[in-house]
Amino acid sequence: MQVKVLPTHDASKVRASGSGLKTTGVPSSLPVKFNIDGKDAGPRREAQEANICDNHDGTYLVSYVPDMTDRYTTLIKYGGDEIPYSPY
């Protein structure tokens, strides 16, 4: 089981640019590059790991401590796959 709590972000404020993103195509067999600028997209923080306690009856208790006031997204995976309705 894996649970990560992610800070919110605004993907509409991320910008990408460079020769590797040409809409007319890129040359084959040659390296292409592009830049991603996410500095205006929201807080730059790492996902928080949650504490998971196995109740030994098929259920788990999960807890975490938000590190700052914000809206969070909780992504829950079981066996490496997202559960239904995740993220929350």
C-alpha cells in the first residue's frame, strides 16, 4: 500500500518551450531538448509520505501532518495501482 499527500498546483501556469516541442515535428536520430518552467505553478514542495498502520484485519489506518496551510490531494495506491476515485 502506498499513500502520498500532494500539495495543490496550477498546471495552467506551467510553460514549456524549446526545439524539442516543434508542432511541425523534430528530426530523427538527433537529440532534442525543451525547458519546463513551473515556478509560477504553486508551492514547490515534495509529496509527503504518510504513516500507514496495518490493523491486521484487512484495514489500514493512515495519518499525515500537513506542513503548511494549503489544499492537498491524496493519491492512494494499492499494489502499485490507484484505487477507485483516487486521488481525493
